[in-house]
Amino acid sequence: MTDFSATKSMFHLPDGVLYLDGNSLGPLPKTAAGKVGAMVQDEWGQMLITGWNKAGWMGLPTHLGDRIGRLIGAEPGSVVVGDTLSIKVYQALASALELNPTRKVILSDNGNFPSDLYMADGLLRSLGPDYELRVVHPDDVAAQITEEIAVLMLTEVDYRTGRMHDMKALTELAHANGVLTVWDLAHSAGAIPVDLSGCNADFAAGCTYKYLNGGPGAPAFIYVAPRLMDRVRPALSGWLGHEAPFSFDLDYRPGAGIERMRVGTPPVVQMAALSAAMDIWDMAEIADIRAKSIELTELFIAGVEATCPGLTLASPRNPAQRGSQVSFHFNEGYAAMQALIARDVIGDFRAPDIMRFGFTPLYIDEGDVERAVDILADIIANRLWDRPEYKIRQRVT
């Protein structure tokens, strides 16, 4: 059983701040600064380049990959960490398309994170005019999975509303039609139970700076099903994905297993911070996280709907159909969120009118939720959002 009071004590949260934005950037683990400092001073500082061997830097991407794999139902040796999520999505899509060479269509939905669609569009433009990115409404995805489709690319949890796709059902339908799947787990990993192996998923990718608390710019991860591993040719053939990178051969030969999905030099300093976060995750069970997350989101929805009649629920009402976030429509959502932040309740805004709140049981409890509802109710009831400074759009919303 996860001790949430213990995990909460392991994060640095500024005094008085209610942090409901861990679905965008997780807070700082208290041990991260020490781990990063030790890496910089004792490893980089004292070992210099020998740290690649002495400190094991070269093995960090697969070591961390296995630690993340426990949270997403991945088989050992099927996840590697490095690069950015956009790069990992590109890798997965390119590899999946190559495994399905007679088909030319990537199917996605308009609830997908735009960057995934950008990467798909850029890849297909490079491949030529015969390829198509087909984007449909989330409710129409299942009906559009036909033998014409090469790859189904979906974000499991919608970044705006928290609506969840049924990974198992859609993967089964895809495979029945000869379609390969690529799942974006950016809002799943560390938020909900994921069973990549049990769902028979083909590829998945995700980031580590949201629920996994790896810090701003923390590296992404990619999953490849073991049954596909030896058939996958990485389109981004980076030198660290080579079978023997320090042979410096001019011809590329993919490395064994998931190693072939490595591209560039791993961000070792950032991985030290991620390792500190994973130490906390090693104390947690994802089933406990999910159960507590549902309790917190249900409490928040009930409180907001009872006190803020101007807000309309944008997330699925059924907790089994949403991730670990709650979103509300409000015409003045941006200004209201700025007013909340000024009162030390931090959520975020997504265009055109969505106020978004993330609930991470590792450091959020019932008292936090109740206090956040009270402050939001005050802002809405008294129109405290209606000030000029709250309506000035900043670069990051």
C-alpha cells in the first residue's frame, strides 16, 4: 500500500502553493538537487570522460527505461530513455510505417497532441504525395480502422479534457485489420495503469517531465514490443543506436534490441534528476495512484459544480473514462486561471476556454483539493478574474 504522506514529504512544494499542474510539469523531488550536484561534482567533475565507464552513464537510458517500464506494463528490456517526445514519436511512426509497406495512411484524431500530428505530417511529406495523415473525431476512430490504414497513432489520455481511449480494444481492432499501433503516453505514464504488454501494443512513447517528475526538459522514452524488436529499422540512425558505436564504422548496423532506438548522447545531468524522481516512484503502486486520483478528482468536480455555476465540466463525468486531470469550460478561463495563480493555486489554460487541473496523489491530498475549490469559488463568485492584468496573454499558458 502506497504511503502518500511519505511521498508528499519527498517533494519540494513552495509554502502556501497548491500545485495542480503536475500534468504539465511535475514538482521538484527534494533529493534531485543533491543527485544532480553529486553527478556534476563527483562524476563529471572528478571522473571527466571516464564517467561514461566508471559512473555507468552509458547504461542509464536502458536502466531508467526498465524503471519506467514497471509503470507502463512493459516487458524488461523494451523501453529506452533519451531525446524528446517528438523525436520518439517520429521514430515509432517511421518504423511502424516501414513494417507495413503496402499501406500509406496514418490514422489519428483531433484530440491528439498537436506536436504528434506535426511530426506525422512532416514525416509523410518527406515520404511523398501518396501518403496521408487522416485525422477524425475521437468517437469515430474505431469505425475508421480499416485495411487501408498502416498505423494508428493516438494519445491515450487527451491533453485538454482527460478523455481516455480504450487501448486494449482499439489495439485489438487495429491488429484484426493489419494495422500497427503507436501510443503516446504523455498523460498516462504515472497517472493511470498502463499495460502495454497485456494490450499487445506495438510502439509507445512518452515524456518524463509531467507525472514522472523528471524536471523541465527531462528526456522522453520509447517502447517497442519485443516481438517486433529485431525487425525494426530505426529511421533516425544515430551513432548510439549502432551495434558497435565505438568501432566508428561508416555503415550503420542497428544495435541489439531496444538499444537500436537510441539516437544521440544521453542527457546525463537531466537523467540524474529523473533518477531522483524514480526513487519516489519505486515507493508507489500505480493501482494505489489511480484509486486515490479518482477520489481526488471526484471531490474536485463535486466541489466546483456546487460552487461555480459558470463553469461547465469538459472532462468525462465517468472517472473510468478520464485520466488524472479535470478540465472545465469557462469563457474567461484564461483570466480566471491567472487569478488563481495569483492566489497560489497553480493550474493551466488550454485554448479556447479550458481551465485544466492535474491531480497527482504523490503530493496532492483531500485538504489541498478542498482549499483549491474554496479559492476558485471566491474568484468566480466575486468576479475577481475581471482585472486587466489577468487578461494579458503570456507566452506560456
